[in-house]
Amino acid sequence: GSDLGHYMYVEASYPRVKGDVTKLRSPTFPMSGYNCQMQIAYHMRGYHIGTLAVEVLADGGREVMFQRVGEQPDGWQRANITIGGLTNFNITIWGIVGDGYAGDIAIDDLALVNCEPPYWEYVQITQPPADTSLEEGERLVLPCSFRGIPPPTVTWTKDGGAVPDNAQVKLNGTLIIEDASTYDSGLYECTLHNTYYTQAASATVSVKGSVGNCNFEDGLCNFRDGMDEVDFFWSRNTGSTGSWGTGPVTDHTIGTDQGY
């Protein structure tokens, strides 16, 4: 609280330009307990303030846990950032320059609290996924929150195979699909595994197609084949049409010979 103390800051004046990035990275920590938090003091006063972000990189992936953009209330602010139980993780503090010299961002008094892990703990799914129905284009969220020491690995499957390419799995086990389609319907299962134990939970997802939309993966979507005067019917198919030199070899929706 005096001019004798030290802090770290982003100098936004020339030669810095908008979008310049600097990073402050912690050592790699082998493991944390489930109540682990990071405390940080930050100061973001000025008309040209850019972005301050805290990113965690761990065995399960990477995730931005905290972010502030633009000028914040004057004075030092404090944040408690939930880290949770992770293995082999580090923390990176991003400073991104705004669009002028009045954009100095400062940080101070970093601390990891309640992070000491127990020796071991059985794997437990604390919030399993639930059967979910949603409309096409909506956001699908399937939780799979957990406890366990060492922190378990989280694996998701759909209908016994890989989840769709557009699925995101967060560090806390949650699976998210933005803009879900009927192709995302199916049985989803999350499996947790560590050295001592394995546990799994599953949920059925049903994505209803919008009226007038159809990708033919689950039938004709209430379209009717052979109405009025016709000479033959449309054929619902996978793979090639069976005629040499004509027709597709994959469908458009999935892009494989398994799709319709």
C-alpha cells in the first residue's frame, strides 16, 4: 500500500501497439486439491485498457479461468479464481495491449490457497450427465463433475465411439456442443479413471430438427416420399449409389460412407 512495494505491469506506451501480448507463466505443479483457488490483485485504470486473462494448462487441456476486458473500477481489485483438482498444471497470466498509451495493466499478490492435495481419494462423479432434449441449433451441456485423488482422466464417448468433432470437454469434465444438430443425438457416456478406481455415467441426448430441416440421418423428418403422381421413389442411402461414375460416395452431413 505504499510506493515502496513492487508489482508487475503491462506498459502500453510506444513502441507497443494494440494487440501486443505478454505472458507471465508459473512453474508446473504436480497436483492440486479440489478446493484450490488462485488469488490475484489487479489494477486496470485507463481509457485504453486492453485485456487481462488467467489461463490454466493441465493434463486435461487448457482453459481461460478468468478474464477482464477494458477499464475496471479505480484502485486495486481482487479476484478468487477456482482452479480445482488438476495434475501437471501451470498458470499463465496474459496481458494484451489496448488501443493507446493509457492502458497500463498491473497485477500483484498472487497466491494459491487450499491447494494441498490429500494422498488419495476414490473417484466420484459429483454431478452426472442427465438425459437431455433440445432443439437443433441450441447449446448442449452435459456435466460430469468429479472428485478423486489423483485427479482422474475424463473420457467421453457417443454411442460407444468418438464424440463429434465440435464437442468441447472442459477441465471440470463438462462436455459442450455449440449449435447442436440432429446428428449429435445419441447415448453419451463419461468415464473417470485414476490409479485406484474407475466410474462412469451416461445420458441420452435427443436433438429435435427444426421444421423444414432434414439431414436424413434419422429418417425423413416428416417429409413424405411418393406424393401425387410419381414414377418412382427417392432412395435413402449411405455410401455410393451403386452406379459407376455417378452419385456421391459419402453423405454431406457426416462426410463418411456411414452417413445418410
